[in-house]
Amino acid sequence: MIGDTPLLSRVAESIYWMARYMERAENVARFIGVNLNLQFDLQLDPEHQWQPLIDTSGDSVVFKERYGLASQHNAIDFLTYDAENPNSIFSCLRAARENARSVRETISSEMWEQVNSMYLRIQANRQMPEPESLPEVFRSIRLGSHLFQGIMDSTMTHSEGWHFARLGRQLERADKTSRILDVKYFMLLPSLKDIGTPYDDIQWSAVLKSVSGFEMYRKKHGRLQPRDIVDFLVLDREFPRSLHFCIHKADESLHAITGTPMGAFQWPSERLTGLLRAELDFMSVEQILREGLHEHLDLLQAKMNAIGQGLSEDFYAWTPEELAAASSKSGT
Amino acid sequence: MQFAHYKTDGFYDEMFDAEGVARPEARLLLETVESLGEGQMQRCQRAAERLLLQLGITFNVYGDSAGTERIFPFDLIPRILRAEEWTWIERGLKQRIRALNAFIDDIYHDQKILKDKIIPEEVIRSAIFYRPQCIGINPPRGVWCHITGTDLVRHGDGQIYVLEDNLRVPSGVSYVLENRDLMKRTFPQIFEGLHVRPVDDYPSKLLETLESIAPPSSWQKSQKPTVVVLTPGMYNSAYFEHSFLAQKMGVQLVEGRDLVVLDGFVWMRTTKGLRKVDVIYRRIDDDFLDPKAFRADSLLGVRGLVDVYRAGNVALANAPGNGVADDKVVYAYVPDMIRYYEGEDPILPNVPTFLCWRDQDRQHVLQNLDKLVVKAANEAGGYGMLVGPHSTAQQRADFADRIRAHPRDYIAQPTLALSRVPTLIEDHFEGRHVDLRPYILYGQEITIVPGGLTRVALRKGSLVVNSSQGGGSKDTWVLANDGVNGELPAQMQTQTQSTGVRP
């Protein structure tokens, strides 16, 4: 009977957000880590180097109000330890842990221990920040998140709860890849005349490293070219952080949850995901660049947000009308 | 680490006799501890504390806006119970819970015990936790107290007494399991040569108990009933335990907002619509269970739940209304209940109790406040209590006023010299007072997890063991037999060698 019992709506939502926040923490840690590394190669003024990162997180308005001009110090503080920034690494891990804590009985003990120990560690770091150990902090968060996923994949039954977690992780990952590409591309536009210079190479390799994609890109495309990089990060069929890959996995999990055959839909969220998947399946990089990368990415982000909203309406939220409807159906 | 300077200070010590000689059941443990290298004990202790934090075995501190979580301090020196003594305790607890269950059932039906004038009717009518809403309810199998956590203490005379019964929503059993696990992880050598009875099967027994009270209709179509644990939520001080038990039983942990009453049944809201719930192990007090039946302002419960329960379409554990027997005035009558319902003499004695509403008792209490422990009849957690010998004149005057104003609400007992167990204090051992809370499950049959939770008052001289007031806990060992060397069953020695090694 247990295996057949569907998840509580509240539990499904918490698992989904647990995974999203963990993935978000990992991405923010990687973005900062790469940027820290970059400063040794590029002689940019701090504002130009760190502001784009704040923009990636989508919190530039809040940041400007509180800190003004971006510097290495305040950007790292805002993105890493700031408890009032809901997307700082600290806040993400706190949220991941709170969500995990509310579903401890559903996830495996090992998963809980991992998210709990990551939270305790960042909390300790936050109380006694040591600038010289920052690269190590970011590295340990990246590894911690990978460990969390590995633990999840090998200790949790791959049933409904696991699929809700994977759904959350893939949607978050797709969103973050699109944002880093968008912001960096925007920043690089003025320097398109520099194509082929070392400066350009360093910037583009930073974009790829921000999504752990540098080595895999090299194997596939060799030289760093904007067209190929866009192709790789948006449309690649095999790279696990490309939008195409993430949306495919998300779609698979969604269908595993609902039981609807692939290519069909019963729920609005399934239709939205399927549409986005088809769009990515049949889109070409030439079309993206012709119509404008920024416009395209903006549109893709809006569609991913709509999927998130759809999931909430289809699976998590219960309105009084739905309850009444359910009661008339539940005659068993 | 040595016990050479350890003093029993005239108290009953669970590990040493009055002459300071180790009791037979503690000798092996003593040898192991004394053979440890310098600082090893403290290292194990620190490792255990770190592990508790890492595992998130914490409780929330109420009234702390930062949502601080604290660990329930754990001490590595276990409390040992001889097999023979445990057998006696177990018999006593079973007898007592049968009588208490019969009493609660009687109170909500014919009230024979009142009609026969064994207990004054006035006592029941004035009991705060008496619930007239429960009159006439017939819980499955006639069982009201499915999960009980009875508090036992040993006095200086070596005798074990029942201090209170905790029939409503007793907590702490998760620490019994976690303490044992923690011991095995941080201090495995301590088990050497001893056969300690395992406690790990508690969740299975609990699930069996809960399934045994499911409404008969839920067993149809070869399906098992759906059991859930109902928690007030993540910010409740016992949340860890709620999720722990749900996880170990493999059942859903639900909050009030996940449940809804429709068409005479209880349902939970899932991603695939509503699913029927058959048994609810509720960790919410009666008052908050159902805003329709009890407190209208409760946001934690489920509207209409008690109606479904009354109709027999859902089972609740524990049954609402149990609290009537947690009243400390009613407690004083439990030996009479045992004689009345069971026709036997009580095996486990009560602590002698003075009831302040009786004129004679009140006189005695007021004259001896400096010697007695005064307790509010309906408070728990060590609150509303006066420990006479440790009190100031002002506190005694204050309690005297309260007793005179509300004699029904107070009882008094002699100050017990609770037994002690050696406890690691910084770099040496000191005796600290303990109690014992065994957990009793009552379904198709009565089962008791061997031992239970040993709580320890960590403050020097303190008699209050509650976690909210400086208490900690210890692992509790019930020995499988009282021989010096508990023989383990022969292990399977022959195992086929693993293959598949790359040459």
C-alpha cells in the first residue's frame, strides 16, 4: 500500500523546493568561484567584474539599495552570507534545509544529514568569515551539492518524491544556465570586435566554467566561438546543464509523476513543459542569434517560470473549489 | 578513566552498592571504562554531541524567536537494569495499564467505579482533562491508551515507584532509539561481553499496534489500512520525534492542513487527489485536535475529526479523553483501580500522595512544606512544582497561599531521594539523579520496549530531569540475562567468499 500512496501535496512541494534551493546554492557558489578566479587574468574595474553576477541572480535592485556600487567584497557578502538576500548561498541552504526538515520522513536519512551538515558548515563560516578560505568554501558547496544529488540518486526510491526533486533541480539548473549566458553575452557584446583575442577567450571560457562546461565544450567544438557556445549551452543534447537536456529530464520526471504517456498531456503544466521541450528540440542556433539571444533567453525564462507556476496549481495548491470537486469524485 | 574518587554520597547508586562496590551487572562496564586511555571518554562524549547536531536530533526552544534548536544532552554512561528486575517492572506496568484502560473506558460509559464510591465523583467532574465529549465512544478493541510513557523512579530504599503515567501524548521514545544508535556509533567497545536487549523493533511494534486498531472496513480488498502520524508542525518542540517515527514506520507525516473531513471519512490531500486515512497517531493535544469538538480557535487540527472518530470511520491513538487519568489526584487512586478492575494487589507501588482537598492531608502538607514536593495536579514538564527542601521561605508562603485558594489543584509527596548514575562531568564522574520512562504499547496485546528513556538531571543536586529544565538522557540497558557474561548466540561463521575480483 505504501508504494501506491501518492505524496502529500505539501510534501511534494517541499521536496521540489528543497532540490531547487540546493541547486541554486551550487550555482551561485560556482558563479562566484569562477569570477574570483577571473580577476587574476582580467584587469577589470570591480564594478564591471562583479555587477553582472548580481544581475544574474536577479536581485540587482535590492543590491543597489543596500550596497550601492558593486565591489568584490560587498558582492561576495551579498551573494554568500547575506541572510536578507533570499538567493544568497546561506539563504538557499537554509531554505533547502527547512524544506528537507519538513519532509525528513519522506527523503532518506542520508539526504537529510547531508543538507543539514552543509547548513551547519555555512552557518559556522558565516559567523567567522575568512576571506582567504573563500575559494574552499565555494568548492565545498559545489561538492556538497553533488554529493547530495548522488546520495539522493542512490538512497531514495526513484518514485514520485524523487521525480519531484529532479523536476525542481532541472528547472533550476536550466534557469541558471540561461541567466549566466544572458548576462555574460550582454556584457561581451561591446567587445565583439575583440573576437579571437586572448581577452575574449578568457571571458568565454569563464562562461563555460560557470556551468562546469569548459572541458566538455572543448571536446565537442574545440575553439571558443560565441555561436558554438550558445549552441552548446542551449541546444546540446548531451551536456547535462544545457537547457535542452534539463527540460527533457524535467519533462520525463513530470510524466513519471502523472503517468501520462510522453508526448501527451493531461495537466496544464505538462502541456507547458511539452511545448518548451518541442521548441528546444526543433530550434536552431542560427535562428536564436538572428532573432536576438537576449530576447530568446528572456522568453525561455518566462516559459520556465510559467511551468513552475503550473506545477504549483496542478499539484501543490488546493482551492476550496477543487476540494469540493474532489469530494464528489472520491466516492471510494 | 577511573572511578577511584567516585562518591555515592549516601544515595542509591545504580552502579555501586552502599559500600562503593560495583554491582554485579555493572562490573564489565566498569572495567571497560577504567581501561580507556587518557581523554578517550571525553573525546567520545564530544563526538556524540557533534553527531547529534549533525543528525539534526534537536528540539526547538519555545519563546525563542530565532528558532534556536538545541540538542538534548546525552551522557555516555548507561543505566543498567537487571533482567530479573525488568521482568518484574514489565509485569507491574502491564497490570497498571490494563487497570487504567478499564478505568477510562468505565468513566466514559457506566462510571461504575464512581457509583461504587471507590473514587469520589467530585474528583472526576473537577478534573481539567475530563472530556464529556467522549462519553459513549467505543474505541476499537476498547483500547484508549495505545501509547503510554510511565515515569518510574527509584527511591533511596531501592524500591521503584510510579511517579506519573503520561497517558496523553508522551514523547521521548525517539531518544531511546537514537541513544542506542549513538552509543554504537561513538563508543562501540562499551558493549563488549554484554548482551543488551535491543530496542530497534519499537517502530515495528508501534505500527502493529496502530494497524490493530484500524476500522474493520479499512482491511477490505486485501489492502492494509493507511496509518499516518499527525504533527502540529516543524516548530513543535517534539517535531524531530514525529518525523522520526513516521520515517521508521514508513508512513506519512501529516499536518492538520493536509487532512480534510468529507462524507464521513478523513482524507489527506495528495498530488493525485484525496486518499482515505484509517488510523491517526496524533501528536496533538485533545484541545487542538478538532476545532468543532474542542477548542474553536485551533488551527492545528481537523474540523469534524471527532465525528468521524465517533462513527468508527477513523481510529485515533491515543484516544481523546485519556487525560482524565493524568490528573495527579486521579493518580492517587490507581492502586484502588487495580484492586477494583483487576482484583489484584498492585505490583508497582505509587509514591505516597497527599491530596490537598482532604482537610487532614492539607493540614499535614501545610505544616511540612519544607519536606514535601508539591505539584499542580495538571501540569507537566516540571512546571508548577515546589521542591520543599530546595525552596525559599517566600516560595513556600506563595505555595501555601495557592494551596489554600485551590486545594483541589495541588497534591504533595515526600521528597524522593532519586537514585543516581555516574555521569561524565568535565573530566571526572559524579552521581546525578535519574528517572526512567518505559513506553507501553497497547493494541491487540501489550508490549513494552526493554528499558525506556533514562532522563538525568545534569545540574548538581537537581531532581528535575525535564529537557526544558537542564535535563539530559542516557542509554538504558536491559540485560538479556543476569549471568556475568551474557552469551551471544553462536554467529554464522561460514560465508561464501565474495567473487568477482579482477585478477
